[in-house]
Amino acid sequence: MIHEVDDALRALVRSDALGGTQISVVFDAPTREWAAKVNAPTVNLYLYDIREDIRRRSRGLSNEYDERGTVVARHRPPRYFKLSYLITAWTRRPEDEHRLLSSLLLCLLGSEAMPTAHMTGSLAELPLSVPMSIALPPPEDRSFADVWSALGGELKPSLDLVVSVPLVGTGTVPAAPPVTEEGGLRLGLENTGHTEHTDQSPTGAREADAADGPAARRPRPARYRRVRE
């Protein structure tokens, strides 16, 4: 899934932001050692953080039906994961880097979700969109200066891109088999274990009263409980 997001971002940047130029698009960690080896204009999309998008989490189950309309399975909702990319431009002149960043910003602002034309593999088969956000303030528990410090490099102008990818099929709960027999009502004596089937129709009740006589309608000393057939 992550490598398919990388491929989609590379295609999006090359076609819509770089306009078919020969500028390289890489996903390397922009460390001090890597920066010293860059000798051509380069756009770096470094994946520096992966975490679940809690705001998009939903609960409940969705039913799956067969051709007869019977529930055969229940599926958990998709869970979204945020892939955070640190986007930087690398050239010999800062002015050229700023032009590249401007072009990248305009390109990524033009779509609130990943364009389907650039998605391949299982990413293209998703029944849901893949939201994107660009240049939002960083989370409270992390700053971009911390990211650069961890990389051991010097602070550099950058864009923060967050892609929220839905993971479908995170769990299936099997459905219980459908009820195929009709139930009934039985009255059972708790102290003797005797079970008596009652006829719910008025005719059956009158016939039972006529057959048993007044004694059958006397209050019974034992308690009754309802049990399912």
C-alpha cells in the first residue's frame, strides 16, 4: 500500500508540477550525507511518519448479503492511516528551489484527494477516495525542526504533505446461520420437569376446557416458566 502511494505521488508531481522536466523525484532521507551527493535538481518526498487517522475512525459493522437477501457476513469499517511526507527542493540556487516549491504547492492544493488517474494496483481498486492535505500546521507533539534534528541536517524550506489511506477489509465477522424452523411456546413445571404444549387457538382452548372439566381450570400449585421450543 505505501509503495503504491509513492508511485502515485511520483506520477502526480512529474505530470502536474514539474511539467515533464528532467528533475528527479526521490524518496530518500534528506540527511547531511545525502545532501552532499545531490548534483542535479531534485524533489525529495521523504516519508517520515505513519500513524492512524483517529478522526476518520468509525464503528459498527456493515452487512454483506447473498442473492436471497440473507446476511452472510459482517465487515468492520475501513481504517485510515496518515502517511506524512516532508517535501523539499534541491538545486544550486535558493531562488530555483522556491520556484519548485511554489509549483509543488499549487499542484497539491489543486486536489483534495489523490487523482484516480495516478493510482495503480490495490490503491486504484479502493472503493473510497484517498484524501490529501498540504502545508497544514504540524501536530502538537512534533515540529519540523525536530524532524530535521533527527535527520542530522540543516533546516530547509519544506512542505508537509499528509495522505490518508483507507485500509479496507480489516476484519470480517461471520454471521450466524439463519433461522429455518418456526418456534413455539411451551409451559413446563419447574418442580417436576413436566412440559405441556399449549394450543394458542380459541377453538383448541375450548376443546381442552370441555375435555378436562372444571378441575382443569383450578389454579395449579406449581409455578410455570416459558421455554422456547
